[in-house]
Amino acid sequence: MTVCPIALVAGCAKCPAFSVCPLKTVLGDQPKPGEKPDKKADSGKKDR
């Protein structure tokens, strides 16, 4: 669950504190280590 207000609006990667944030996997939108990220970019598209 995303709790960080910056992650809700713009995403963790656009936050100025991204490189030093210790909570980006807890409060932000980054996947936990060993967890597969969601594939939202491939939704509904099929190769022919």
C-alpha cells in the first residue's frame, strides 16, 4: 500500500529523496526485494 504523498502523486522515482529513502519499499511504490513488479504496461496488448 502506497502511503507516501510523493509516491501517490508522482511516484517514487521522481522524488528528490529517492536515492536515500530507506522506506521506498515500505511506504512507496517500489517492489520489495525478490518480489516481481506488476506488469501494468503489457495490459491488453497481444503479439500477432
